[in-house]
Amino acid sequence: MRPTSSHIILLFAGLWLCACSTTRTVPENDRLYTGADVKWDGKKPKDYGTLQESLEKNIRPKTNRKFLGMPIRLWLYNLGNKPKGKGLNHLLRNKWGEPPVLLSQVKRDYTSTVLQQYLVDNGYFQADVVSEIKNKGKKKASAIYTATPNHRYTIKSVTFEADSTQLGKALTKTIPKSSLIIGAPYSLDSIKAERERIHNALKEQGYYYFTADHLLMEVDSTQGGTVDMYVTVKRDISPLARRPYFMRRITLYPTYSLDADTTARMRGEVTLYRNFGVVDPERKFRPRMFRRSVFLRPDSLYRLSNHEITLQRLIGLGTFKFVKGQFRTARDSSRTGGRDRSDTVRFRTGQRRTQDSSQPRTQDSLRLSPPRDTGSIRFPRDTVEVDDSGQPLQENRLAADTGRRPGRDTARFASRYARDADLRVISDTGRLDASFYLTPYPQYSLQAELRGTSKSNNFVGSEVKVTQRNRNWLRSANMLEISLSGGMEWQAGGGQSVISGNSYSLKGEVAVTLPRFLVPFNTFRIRTRYVPRTRISLSYELYSRQNLYNLNAYTFQYQYLWRQTRFLEHNWAPVSITYVRPTNTTLAYDSILKVDPVQRRAIEKQFILGANYTITYNNQLPNRVHSFFIMGGVDVSGNVAGLIVPKGDSGRTIFGNPFAQYVRLDGDVRHYWQFSKGMTWVNRFFAGYGLPYGNSRSLPFVKQYFTGGSSSLRAFRARTLGPGSYRDTASRYLANEAGDIKLEFNSELRVHLASVINAAVFVDAGNIWLQKSDSNRIGGDFKTSRFLKEIAVGAGVGLRIDASIVVVRLDLAFPLRKPWLPEDERWVIKDIRFGDPDWRKENLILNIAIGYPF
């Protein structure tokens, strides 16, 4: 009898169940390890949630990996047999699968000791951890670790034991900013942080060779629940770590290559510029471009902040792939015959003595004998000083094999690179020579980008962009970018309009980014580790809507970009000019304007002469519980031109074109609350206000606010909502609803499911309004007495595939409140019917996008 289809299904299901048995390959007398739990005996600590999460991270071994709660890789392993060569079994066992984690691999005593030590490191000196095994069925087992924390020790006192040496005095200066707080719980991490703080503070005072390991932290825990802490410097540290250092010379090697050791061939001519030297045999870079990046100065005290700012500035130029700093102690050449060596300074043994054994050892009580074999300062083969234009000053040329003296103006700088041998000091001169080896990116690069878009109004599109970059334009680390892009957009469903909504766009842009502020007056230096920039751009864009119109946009911008701190950034464009000119309007579009004259705003001629400023604060970090993103912006246009250009019969014009006059203010505040590693609650509030005046009755169309879509109110299609309680039914397929005022609130709970899969639930609310009433859009103007009644509300769920390099987002949303309905009918929660296809077609909106909405 032939098997029926149901028999075949049962057969395959049986085979699959056999293969999916998680214990199929577990050996006899062993069990599958399914994980471990941490439990608390007695009163739980106040921060037991954080402690438990950390304890669980320290438990070994880890269980078999799971996807959506299923050990798929273990199943694949069990599906195969012992391989005898290449083939399916080899793939299942060695490539795709994962062997079971066995109970015999669990080292309970060792793990208990690790967990107990973690509690001790956090102040629970009397903690105890015990373990047990819990069997599950015949072939599975888990571990349980029970922690008894007992009393947590706190800090009673902190004593800095510093002597009267120069190092001891420097250590004393760091006490006021100590991070060890009286009464705070004892923590090994806080001790490490304090050692690092002192290390950085001493480095800031010139102690280059001092490290955190030179500090000794002693703890006295015999005080009955509290500890006394003592901070001191170890006695046997190197003499180099006991003295501050000054800078002698700074040299840059901007064409250093990692592929081969290029140091030897770069020992040629040193070009002196200001207070540093540049070795650039190929003359690829102008020395003056480094002026605002080098903060170390000859004859100045070494400071860690100057060191770090210099490194950050050099890498921040955007021209160099790698930057390596190397510091060496300057040697005295008076006793070595002119040789140059890089060994560590050596001190003869038996030369230490103290003035009085009962007195603490001071800096003067340590006498250092000169080393037997030290090196000399290397004389540059040929040293040239240049002016600001990069031209060599020939009269200041120094040759090591001649006795010519340098010019009076340059002797002070050149002597730092070619010092006389008259100095009679010990080998360690207390000075440092700094060398920075810079590996540049390829000067030219070509980048191609392909983008795809999907909008909630059933439009999809694609764009291709090609960008050519010159990272060292004019040999000054200027970034020259020339980009060309083209894209298309078309309606992919949801019914077709009589008027085609298909469109295409072409854009070209030339931009230059300078690694400095380009201002008409004398330049100034900003002491931050971030490179200030000036960006000048000129672009042209053609937007063509099939059978309707063409729009030509010309834009010029002059911007200053500056990151003040790690979290605070400024963007100021004192000059921002945009000119929009429509062409080739068709009769079909004229027919639309007769029905919906508001559409004329989208193609009106616009001349915007203004400036804008944006400040952004963003302190988001992976493990921060509370993070904030705050952005504020101001955009003005026509204020200066309005004072200069006289008013005519048709208003104020430039070259016969009226220019816009307005002030626009934006504010965007976001709060990220991370409940745990896999759950975050995000809240966002956006407010925008535009005030047109003079020549303008409303904001220019390109400056107006829109709402709806994948990054706004996701329950409403893009540009179809508002303004206010107005509802446009005439131009369904030319949705361009815009306003001068915008309020929006979003709340989203994000949950990690498994691997790269994340989910979200969200609520969106908001709307847009007009600043002034419009007879064509009744109810669209903003009134304080009714704007709350015109808030639209939507909700939904989302699925996100977060692959690190790209996030694909799918959000399914539906409206809860429709502001265009009569006031007593705007809440539509009672009308939700997921089983009704007509309701789904009208109300369910699927948003497909790249990246998170906020």
C-alpha cells in the first residue's frame, strides 16, 4: 500500500524529532549542561541586580548557543554522524553544528571561587558562594550558585603618604580631586580608577615615565566593617619616573609607511616651521598645515593633555590612516664622541646614598653617575627653516659639516635640533624628543553608493551616487569632494493616479573641507582634541516630476564645523544661499492647481539668503543607563538683505526675484533609558516654530515642516497629515502638506529577541500647523485654545534586523486618533478591526526603512 501524504509528513516529523533531540550525542554517565542560576542567601544587596548580572557573566562554561530560544547548532550537530571524510556529516559536525556542552566540563569549585572573589572585590570581604547540581530528567542538568554576601565594607579614611621630594609634592597636588570618597563602598574598580587618575595627573605635571603601576594602594580592613586606605609611591621605581621632563624637539614624518621601515630613508632634510620640524622628502605636505595640530612646545613641560591633543588632531585631519607617537630621552653628547644610541639610560650600581638614614630620601639625596656609554643628539644632515608660505629661508640653512652660524632670528629654534656639545650635564638631560610617524591614506579615492527607499505612501525608489575625493588638495590636508548622483522614484501599489507620480532627480556638488577655521581676520587656536573645519560647497539639483514640472535648485553654503567636546558639536553657516526656479510646468499640473491651489507653493520661485546655526549634545554610550540627545537650531533669512534692499511695489527683490524673510527655531530632545542590556525605552520630543515676516507670508516650501512617514508619525502616510484639523482630499497622490509649526512626541520600547533580531512597540503623537490662517486650508492655523485637540496619535509594533553595519526596520502602525474628524469622533480606538480587510487597507501602514527612527 502506498503511503499517503499524511504518512510521509509523520515520517519526516519523526526523523526531525530524532535529529533534534538535544541529548542524542551526550555520552553515558554524563549530562547536557543547560546553564546556571545565581541565588542569594539572606538579605539581598541594594545593587543585587547589577551584581547578579556581573556574576552571571563570570560563570563558565557557557551553554550551547540559541537562536529564538532554540539550540539550532546543537540540533545540526546531532543530525550528523561521526564524519569519515568530507561530506554532509563533516559539514554538520565540524562546520554548521556545535557539540553539546557537558556537565563534566563544569568546574563548580573554580567558578565558586571566581564569583566569591568578585564579591570581595566589591567590598563583601566575608562573602561566601556555594554550588550544587540540579538534575533535569535523565540526561540534563544545571548548576545553582548560592551567594551569601554578608556585610559590605565602606571607606573610612584615605591617606596619601607623600614625602618631601619633587614627586611627593606633585602627588600631594592631586589629593583635592581624589575619586575615593569617604563613606562609599569599597570597590577594586574605584581603586584602579584612582590609580589611573593620579597617573594622568602626574603625567600632566611632566612625569612622563611615571605609570599607574608605580602606585601602591594599601587597605586596612581591621576596622570593623570599614577600611582605611593608604596611597603611596613604591620605593623601588626607576629614577626616570621620579623627575619631570621638558620637551626639546618635535619632529613629524608625514609620509611614513607601515609596509616597510622608512625611518632610515627619512633621516634627511628637516624643514623647520615655527616650533617643530617636518621630514618630508617628497614634499607632499606643506609644513604650515600642522601648525594647529602640534600642541607640544620645545622647552615647555611635558603634559599628557598636549600629547593626546596632538595625536587626536593629527588623526583628525582626515588625511592620515595611522599616527604613532614616539618619545625618547634626550642624551648628552659631551662624553660619547658624537654617537647616537637609543638604549635606556643606565646608572652605575652602588651610587645611591642618603644624608641621614633617619631622614626621608629626597631628590637631592640621590646622586646619579653618568652612564658608561651614552649617545649624542643626532645632528640633522640638513636643516631648513621655512616661512608661512613654505619657502625656505636660504640664509638660515644649517649644515652639520660646516661651522656656519644660523641667522639671529632662527638660532633659537635651530639650536633645538642641532645643539652644541658644550652642555656639561649627566646623560639624562630631563628633556624629551618627540617623533610622530604619520601614515597617509591614498590621496585619491572613488566611492559608489546605491540606496533604496520605501515610503508609506506606496512610493519606492533608488539612487546611485558617485563621489571622488582628494584628501590632500593643495598639499594642506584639504578634502575636495566632487559628487554626482541620480535617482528615480515611482508608485509601486495602492492604486494608480490619473497623474503619474513618477519622478527622477540629478544632483552635482563640489565641496571643499579645510581642517581649520577660514576667517578674514587673524586665525586663532582652539585648544580641544577635535579639529575645527570650514566647509564650502556649491551644488545644483534637478528634480523632475513626470508630466508635471521640473525644479532647479542652486545652493551655496559656507559652514564652520566644530566639535567642542566628546559630546558637544556646533555647526554654523554664516552664509547659506538657495535659489529654486521651476521650469517646464505642464497643462496637467495646471489642472491640478485649479483644484488644489495650495500645490503652487511646491514650485514657486524661492530665493533664500540666510544663515543657520545648530548645536548638538549627544552622550550616548553602549552601557550608559540614561543617555540624552539634545539638538537646537536657528535658521534666519533675509534679515540683512531686508535692511539694505529698498521696498518696491512688489516687495523687496534681488535681480527681480523676491527673497524669503523668516526666522525658524528647532528643538529635538531624546532620552534613552537602558533598563538592561536587551531593553531600552526611548522618548523623543520635537518642537519647531517658524515666523515668516516682510516678504513672506509662510516659510519657503523647502523650509516648512512635514509629518507622517517612517521617522515621524508612522501611523500616517508621509506628508498627508495636517495642517491642524485640515484634511486634503483633492491631491491624494501629490501629498505635500506642510506647516510653519510642528509638535511631535514619540515613545518606543526596544527589546532584543535573539541574535540580530530586535522588536519594538511604539506610540507617536503630533501634528503641524500654519502660522497664519489660509482660506484654502480651513482649520490649519495654530490656535492655543485648540491645538491640543488637533493632535494625531498612532501606535504600532516593529521588527528590526540589526546587523551592525546596517539596520533594516519594519514598523506596522495604525491610527488611534484622527484630528480631521469631528471633535467627539477623533478617538478611533473603538473602530479598530484587524480582521476587516477594508479597515486594514485604510489604516494599517507598513513602514520599511534603514536605520532607527531616532
